[in-house]
Amino acid sequence: MREFIMGRVFVDFVVDSTGSVDQLRVVQGISPECDAEALRVMAQMKPWKPGKQNGKAVRTQYSIPIAYDLGNGL
């Protein structure tokens, strides 16, 4: 019998002035496997548009939820 996994992993990260995603960390997780997968996917993201302040690109911190709804395959 397969386990049913449902919930959100909250990931904090920084987009630096070049748009690179950096300083990934799980703030609230649901399981070691889901947490690791959320970090793996976030680490492979293409560059973002950096935040701007007074017309200059700046480091910006974000937090996003990654939702899991992994049923039993039915």
C-alpha cells in the first residue's frame, strides 16, 4: 500500500542582482523526501528578473509554497 502525501513545503530564497536563485532553505516542510525535491527543483530554476530599487537591480528575498498532492495512484 502506498502512502498518501499532501501538504505544502515553504521555501525561502534570494534572487541576487543578476537574477540567480541563491540561499535556498526549507522554512516549513512535510517530509525529508518532499523537502529535498522542492529544493532540487528550485535550484534548477532559470534566472529571475531581479528586484529594483531606485532603478538599480538589488537582492530580493522570496518565500513560496510548493504544494504536494500525491495520491495512491487511483
